[in-house]
Amino acid sequence: MSKNAYINVRVHEETKTEVDQILDSLGINMSTAIDLYLNQIKLKKGLPFDVKIPKKNMHEKRKELAEALNLTGGKPFPKKFNKIITLYARGDIDYDVALYAIRKEYANV
């Protein structure tokens, strides 16, 4: 089947540049990548990835964990706790894992 349809899309220049570099390292061009994406939509009968609103934004998650830290008696917490808080806020670890890591670190303080 010959390709004879055109799509014109406006994107951020920085995004296009970064994606071009990634695609180049994969050995494909932007046109081929877009064609792959459109075919995945056709096969899946929808987007080929989940699109949903996050349950909580990062600010709310950081606040929630900071409040949990205050339940430890208001002790100042070490700077390395910021890493745990950030991992939780990004959704890389869940609340229970974050609290476990904090409790473990408190035992070493």
C-alpha cells in the first residue's frame, strides 16, 4: 500500500529534536515512528498506552508524607529523606514503602 496521506503537526522544537535523536539511534525516522504509532492505535482500537489523570499530584503526595514524618515526634529529618519523599511523590514507590524506608533510616539516625 503506498503512502499518500499527509499529517501536519506542530510540536515543541526541543521535543522534536530529542525525539529525532532517539529515533535516529533506533534506526528509524519520524515518519516511520508516526506510522507505527497510528498502526498501534488501529490495532488496539485506542491509544497504545494508558491515559489517565494521576490520583494525586506531586505536591499533595509530598505534603502527605511530610505529615507522616511529623508524626514521628517532630524531629528534624535528614536531607537523605528528601530522596525518599521525591521517589514517593513521583510514584516510584508507594506510601508503605516510603514509610518503611523512613523508619529504617530513623533507626540509623
